[in-house]
Amino acid sequence: MQRLGKVSNVTPSRNMVVKAENSPKMGFEVVDENLNVVGKVFDIIGPVSAPYAIIKPSIKEPEKLLNKPVYLLLSKTKRRKR
């Protein structure tokens, strides 16, 4: 699990905007601090030095995550120890 950043806004189309601490890849699942899946990385906008991730939510009330940290759920192949 890797910290993505804090949810800074929810758009009128109900997507979550996160000021990304690291540039994520599109399609990665996003979880809250309790490891509940809250959505997927849908788009990345802004400059490379300060990107924002757009999260397509899979929850009914994305507003509840405003100002809360969210995390990237890394793929199983990356989490596996060798």
C-alpha cells in the first residue's frame, strides 16, 4: 500500500480529486485507511512536478472522504515477496 494523497475536492460529476504525492498509474485501485476500495485512478492532470489524480469512485458518498488520505492498492504481483 502506498499513500496517494488527500482528497481535496469532489467534482460535480462526483469524481474525487487528489493532490498526488507520487504519480500513480491509471487503473490502480484506491483504498481508504481501512483498506476499503473507494475507486480507481481514472485520470492524471496537472504538471508532472505536482500531479493531481482523478478517482472514479466506487462508493455512494465520495464527499465523506474530503480531506482524508487515500492509498494506492498495489497489484498482487508487486506485493508478492520473492
